[in-house]
Amino acid sequence: MNLVLFDLDNTLLSGDSDFEWAQFLIEQGVLDREVYEAQNQTFYEQYKNGTLDIHEFLDFQLKPLSRHPRRVLDDWHRKFMQKKILPIVRPRGRALIERHRADLCLIVTATNSFVTAPIAREFGIDNLIATEPAHAGGEFTGDVIGAPCFREGKVRRLEDWLAGRGQSLTSFAQSWFYSDSLNDLPLLARVTHPVAVDPDATLRAHAEQHGWRIISLKD
């Protein structure tokens, strides 16, 4: 069995689920548009530019979870899936996953697991490594459990996940990671088959320099 890793945002999706979640809450009137919309856009640009302070961003992203009961959040998320996520699911992303069904497949994403777990299920992928929001008594606290699943943190979180199975990256003769982002260079460099998917300019240049495969999942 081979190991196949998928980034989520702007890879299997034609957008960013973190960004869209905040926009959804703004549109629902849960977050103040004047205060949050500019911040959301700024963080998104920083992410794309490789300058994001992940802890500052997570404070922005996770604090709203702590202000509302989980049952309310879950109801909002069902609406979010219909309104924001299903329209940006890439059919070619689904097809790519199907080609790897015989392999051990994981989504590895910086976006928190509350937002991404239902999306992973939509893709039929059981294994998810994501940033983990802290909770107490079933309710979110606004904090993070462990290392954020971002840049080098993706490598550490994957290594820990595999170690829990008595495995490591070297347990697999072949491994793939599909990603669009320069932020994923640390993990892309660790697999036997790094694949740049509709990559940003920095990742494209790196992929071309190192002979990595470059593909598009756009319709």
C-alpha cells in the first residue's frame, strides 16, 4: 500500500475553506462585517504570500467557535457546506482521490478540524490531519491542541500520526503529496512523489527547478 496525502484548500477545493467559513459567519451576521471582513482578507493574503503568523490567525479563526454552543455551530456548518463548500468541490479532485482508493489516503490541512472534518467525509476520506481546536465539555474554548498543522507543523503532525500506527514515511515504498501552496514545501520535500496542483508562483518555480510534477485540477 502506498501513502497519498492531499492538501485541501485550493487543491481539492477551488477555494479556501478557512476563508469561506469566516465569510459565511459574516454573511450570517454572526461576525461584524466591518471588523472581520478586512481582517479575513488580510490573513488570506498573508497565507498566500507565505508571511502568515499562524498563531495570530488561529486566535482570529477559533475565538468565534468559543462564543457559540456546539449544536448551533454544527447547524451553521451544515448550511456552510451547502452554500460555500459543495459549489467549490473540484470534480477532478474527486476523480484524483478515486484513482488512489487502493492507497492509504489522508487530507493534511492547516484549516481546523471543525471546518474540515465534514469536508473530508464529503470526499470519502476517513483520515484527516488538521489543526485541532481545544474543547471542554463538548464546547470549543478558542485555543489550539498541540502544534498547528501548518508548514513544518504538517510534517510533525504526520510523523506523529504515522508513529501511532507503528509506521513512518519510510514505511511506504511510494508516497504522494498534492498541494498548491508554498507553505507546504516542507512536506512536499519529504515524499517520493511531490505534486504541485495549480501552484502559486513560488511553488511552481520550485517544482520546475526540482523536476516535480505539476498538474491542474481546474475544470
